[in-house]
Amino acid sequence: MPQSPLLAHDLVRTLGTRRVLDGVSLVASPGHRVGLIGENGAGKSTLLRLLAGADEPDAGRVTRPADLGFLQQEMPFDTEATIADVLDDALREAREDLVELERLAEELARTPQDSPGHAPLLEAYGERLERAEEREAWDADRRAALVLDGLGLGAVAHDRTLGSLSGGQRGRLALAALLVRRPSALLLDEPTNHLDDGAAAFLEEQVRGLPGVVVLASHDRAFLDAVCTDLIDLDPAVDGPVRYGGNYSAYLAEKDAERQRWERRYAEEQQELEALRHTAKVTAHVLAPGRERRDNEKMGYGHRAGRVQNQISRRVRNATRRLEELERTQVGAPPRPLRFPHTALAKESADGTLVSLRDARVPGRLAVGRLDVSATERLLVTGGNGAGKSTLLAVLAGRIAPQGEVRRRRGLTVGLLAQDTVFDRPERTVRDTYALSLGPERAEAVPLPSLGLMHDADLDKPVAHLSVGQRRRLALALLVARPPALLLLDEPTNHLSPRLCDELEEALGTGPGAIVVASHDRWLRRRWRGREVRLDSVHGRNGSGARTGKHGSSPSLTSSPWPSEPSRNSTST
């Protein structure tokens, strides 16, 4: 039974006063796994809802396979439904196939081959058999158990109601139900949310094994790299969304090549513009009329002078026409990538150790036997949910006073990008918030647009009107504009587009001072070049929760004129 493609043609969707999608078309053939990427608000989720039929476009049309599955935020079950109810629904089609095959087989056995009804029965049996094979119907119950186990739900009792599950468990159950069903077209919106490394790897394997169409939106660069055969960049472009063949690594290579071409063309055009302006404004005066005639040219002066002036005039006219054309059609300057401004930190802050922890504990949340952060540190903090990554950053920032010993350099400047971004005056515009937070002198020295984090169109918006990702970029900009000696970043790639995450990672390598990052981002962790410390959960265990990663051991404590912070008990955040 041939699989059907998923087709969208000239989709337009306006939400409120903003046109989110403007003439978007898409062809997704069976066997292709298409990833949607772009900034928050670019229309990824909106496009998925239109493709699924959960929302209707203002213009355009969608042709979709009849058997389509869509991973939404909430499952179509009430809170009293059990896990067993969800699984029964997911297995219903496979079980119906087996029952129908058995019925058709029995009817075929009773129908003579020369009977007029035999051929239609045989055709119906063949179609149902092919459908059952695609759904792996004979193996469906075993596959359901494997999927639940692979997504971390194997130990959860099937009589548990949905209302008793956490949000992450419900999300994984919805994903499991789709994988068990094996629809011919599958739409996934941020499918790796709530998944640990093992579950994400399991999902990658399952999605790669699907024979039909897959369209997904994800910020998970490792997932995009492992799964996708094509990527569609929904960020605004002159000719609309751009489709790239290959996975995320191939996309990065092509984007880098595009930027190099863009930078080269921009430089060449600027050089040509400068030469044309020189020709149009200067050359005309080099051989100006009225100069004194030399003795050897008096006889033919008028003829030669007129010829020269005609040549100059023609050259100036051509240059002027080309200048006007190029000024109309020139490419804009490539957008600035995210970069830390070069700030000269005080010499005494440029070496040595900034913060040292010894037997630091926050009861029930964190246990670190020894940790030293040097002045040029690049430290990645990893660990599962609840291991204490955010708590460790809060301790390093001085926001939580742990039990044990904390040594901190006098006058140490610390900046913390927390997961929850809150501004005291959300009614202020982005521009005013930036200027008032940094002071006019620093804001002028490091203009906000120069950091590559905020678009010009957003500068005069109230902070309250920004998306979660935009507020996070503004908070990051305030830290980047005046880099502290110790910069602490808690899940910095959350709510950022994949491309901006790449720029942030590159900027971290060249930024001033010490940088400590806590992250579950698999792509970031795989490419990290600094030291790594992994935290283990402290629940039900005594001793240090920190283990040094493969990139080196902690530096030893050096003597310095620091005060030793007194031991205090605190569990506040």
C-alpha cells in the first residue's frame, strides 16, 4: 500500500495583527523527516497545527494522509483516564487489523476460487495484510512495552490515572502512544522536552525507523542532527522559508558557506561603491576645463581638450548610473553574530582562583566535596534533573549560603543568567531597560544591536510584550554588555533558536573572565572543550555529589587574600 505525501500550498495565517505565516509551501514525502527551525515566534508550532488540521489557514490548502498523528501539548483524554486506556486506544487499530485479517481469512476459506466474490475478498485481504505489516500489528503489544520502557515509563503502573502523572510523564505518554500507533504521517512539536539522554536516543531510533512522513519542530540540535533528512528555516528571508537537504550538521555547513558568500559580496560591493563615488566626485575635476595650455599642444589644444572632456564626462555618467543602481540593489550588511565585547578585567582578576568550595552542602539539594573556579575557567556542570545544577550556580553567585566552606575573592563581580527571567519594570521598553540597567555611558559604548541578540524592531517594545525567548536574550545582553569576572549561565540555550545557540557557544570560548554553564543540552555538551563536573542526586546518599569530568581535574586551592565565608544554613533561592 503506497504511502501518501503531506502537502501544503501557500499557507497564510494571521494571529492578532501579526502575519505569522505568509505563503508557506511544503512537500514531505514518505521516508523524509523534515525539521522546522527558527526563532521563537517564527511560526513552527502554527505550521504544525495547520498541517495537522488542528487550525485552519486564512489562505492556502493542506493535503494530508488520512492516518496522521500529532503530538500536542495535551492528550485527548480526561484526567480520570488511565495509562491502560491510552495504550488500548493506541493499539486499537493494530488489533482491529488482526481481527479483520482473521475474518477475511475465514471468509476466503469458505469462498471457492472461481466464485465472483473471491477476487474482491483476496484484494481486501492483501490491503489489510499490508497495513498490518506496516503497523507491525503482530508485535504491537511487545512494542508498546518497549516504547514505555524506552521513554522512562516502564515502571509506572498502568492503572495510574493521567491526573496523577507529572507534566513530563504525560508528555512522554503522549509520545509513546504515537510511536505505538505508527501512523503514516507524524507531526511532533518539541518531542524531546522532558526526555533524558537515554529516552532521547531511544526516540531518535524510533523516529528513524518510521516509513512514513515525519515533520517536527525542535530546538534540540542533537535530535535534529540525528533524525532529519531535511530542514526548513522559517526565519524571515527575502524569498520566504528556505529548505536545506540533510541533517543539522549539513545545515550548519551550508549556513556558514552562505554567510561567507554574503560577507564576500558585501565587501566587494562596498569596495565598488567607494571606487564609483571617487570616480563620480573626483575624477571629473582631475582634468578640469580652463587649465593653461602648454606650448607643445597649442595647435591641437581645442580638439584634444574636447575629446578628453567627452571621455571624462562619459566615464562620470557611467559611474553615476552604476552608483545609483548599486545603491538601490546592494546587499545589506550581514547581521552581527553574538559576541562578548572585549573588556579589560583588572590584572588581579585575570588569574588565580575566584571561588572555592569545600564540603559545601545545601540539604536535600546539593553536596560538593571540592570545587575551585579559576579566573579563566570554562566549566560545564551536568547531571540529571534534581541533581543540583541550578543550586550550585546559586551558591557560586552568593545567592544561597551553603553549609561548609566558601572562599570568594574580594570585590568579585558575578553575573547569573537564571532559568526564570524576571524584570522589575516590565512596562519599560527594551531600549530603556538596557540603558537604565547599564547606565548611558556603557549603553552607548556597547549598543544593544551590536551584540546580535535583539532585533531593531523589538527595541521599542515593552519588556512585558516580549516572548520568553526574547526576555532571556535581553537578560543575556545585559550580562554580555558588561561581562563580570565570573559569568554563570543556567540552561542558556533554553528558548533560543538553534542558530543563536551556536553563536552563544562560539562566544563563550572567547569571552572574558570565567564562565560556568549548567546545561542538559546534548549538542552543547558534546562540543564542550572546557572542564566538566557532573553532579549526582544527593537524595538518599551521603558524600560529595560532584564528579570531575573527562576534561581535567579541579585546580588546587591557591592562597589568596580572601575572607572565608562562615558556615550558614540556608535553603532559600
